Amino acid sequence: MALPAITSYALPSDAELPANRVDWTVDPARAVLLVHDLQNHFLRAFPAGEQPLTGMLDNTSRVIGRARALGVPVVYSVQRGGQTHEERGLQLDFWGPGAADDPEALAIPSAVAPADGDTVLTKWKYSAFVRTELESLLRDSGRDQLVITGVYAHIGVLMSACDAWMRDIRAFLVADAVADFSREDHDMALRWAAGRCAVVTTTDALLKEI
């Protein structure tokens, strides 16, 4: 039930992305950036100093920097440590007790850490919308686009993108600013998102677009 040990793999390039079903474009006046679950508890499963971790963190940092420069709200999802059985719910059956109540395990690496003015939401389920204020933050600010970075691509990242679609919020999944258990899982998440609920893009393409 613990997180798997992840083997190093190369992040997908623009030429390797699936075809998008829709042609949405990111508008900084309409977008919110979600930095999904980039806590050490989840990142320790990756080989330190290797791909995909290094590239994902670097690309996420670039996206965060541009978002802040353009006034795009930056929202972080984080999980609480030491959750009770009631708080954990069915995640307990699939993933065990989760992160310990340990500041180091719960911390976000400094290169992608929240800054003054960013929002940090406590996340309880795969989707960052469930039992959080994410949707109201978007609605109250008149925004209807969600750019997603973080881990893990085929679990919380994909479920958040799908949940955004179900709420009529356009999701954009940044393919080389997310990472996963394996390249196979990573590619599956991109294919499903591109065909069912989101636009899949790369960091370079996104930064050029906005």
C-alpha cells in the first residue's frame, strides 16, 4: 500500500504528446495555476537528482515564475500529515496511512515553494476540488481555466483535470511539469486527458502562448 519506488525515465517531448481533442488556449486573465501535491513525502519516491524529478521541478518553477509575473493566482494542494482513519477514508485501503506528521515530509522544495500571495489548500482526495475551496476561488475571481503541474500524473493530476471539466472549467495539463510512477502511467494520463477533459501542452509551449 506504500508508494512504489520509481525508476528514472525521460519526460515527454512536444513531439511525443498525444493529439488534443480541443484547441483551447490559456488566457492569463482567466487562469489559475494549480501546483499539485509537491511535498517531499511524494517526491521521495523518485530517484534524487534524476529525471523525471529534476525536469518536472525545473519546469514547474518556470511556470510558477511566469504565473506570478502575469498576476495568475498560484494555488498549492497539500495533504496533511497524521490523518485519522476518518479523514483518510478509502485512501487508507489503497495507500495506507499516508504522510507522517513530520514537517520535513510535508514540506515543499524551496524551488517550487509557496510565496506571499499564493494560496495553500488542504487536499483530501484525488481531486483537488473535493472538500476544498478551489472551485469557489476560481468562481469568485471570475476565472474558468486551470493549469496543472505536479504529481502524480495518472492519479491526482488527472482526476483534478477531469473534475475541472465536470465543473465547466478548462484544464491544461503541462506534460513535462508533471511526473508519475512510470513513463507508461505518465503517457496514459496524457492520452486520457487530451482525449477526454483537457489540453495537454509543454512548459515551453505554454510560456510562449502566454
